Amino acid sequence: MSTETVPLTTTYTARPIPAGALAELRTTDDAGRACAPYTAPEGGEPLRCCLRRAERGERIALVSYAPLRRWAAETGAEPGAYDEQGPVFVHAAPCGGPQPSGTYPFAHAGALRALRRYDPAGHITGGRLLHLADDTTKPLDEALTEAFENPETTLVHVRAVEHGCFLFEIRRP
């Protein structure tokens, strides 16, 4: 399966960190630090390479990732001050990539998510705080539909509110 997109039974497609970026991050992260793999002691870390939680004993790494900067390099956008980097967990070595799950990654009842919307230049066009209840798919579908109703919204980053971490990206369908 491709590590570029995850086919889901949801309205939108969650995108993991692209394979090329993962290869670079597994050497030097976006903050210029060497990758330092370790064994997950308990598991549960949200892996952005395969959009699932780590299992106990898996080799993983916590790296700094700049998703908007990498998207801008791909598209020619100039995000300016909106460029930021933050911590993400990835497998320490290439993995099989995402598997279809039927739900959005890392969505569980009670989760708080921030959705940040970006225009073609990489500037923020808005955002939304979302509390996921028992049905985790419908609220995300509705929030993403709302985001893409703005014709300037090109990209949405879904983040965990608790730690501010980037979880996955949704691009305009």
C-alpha cells in the first residue's frame, strides 16, 4: 500500500507524512537533529508514517517535522510566519504504511482536535476546535466540509489539542 494516502470510508482522505520526507526525517529531522530511534516501552504513540498507534516493543523515533514547510516546497507556496515545526512519532525504519481503517486516524471519543485551514500561499484561512463524541467520523467530515466550502482553503492540518501535535493532513478533494 502507498504511504501517500489512506483510503477510508470517510468523506476525506487522511495523508500520512510522505515517504520521501520520512526517509529524510529518519536521518535528520526538520530542526536539524539526528534521528534517535528507541523501543516503545508501552506503545500508544501516534505514528504519522502509518497513521496508527505504536505497539509495545516497536522501534520508533520522535522527530521534529515541519508539514507546512514541506508542502510549500512541493507547491511553491510562501507560508512565511505560518511555517512551524513540531514533534511527531514515526517508525525508526520504513514500514508498510497506512492500512484502511474505516475511520479517521487517532479519532476516539473524547478527543479534542484543532483543524487549521491554509490557502494556496500557505496562510491560515481559519480554524476550528472540535470535540469528538461517540461518532468520531461525522464531526470530522462536517468540519472538513465546512473548511473546504471556502474556495481558498487548499489544505487542512488536523492536530491534537492536548499536545498541539500535527496528526495528519487533508488536501482539497
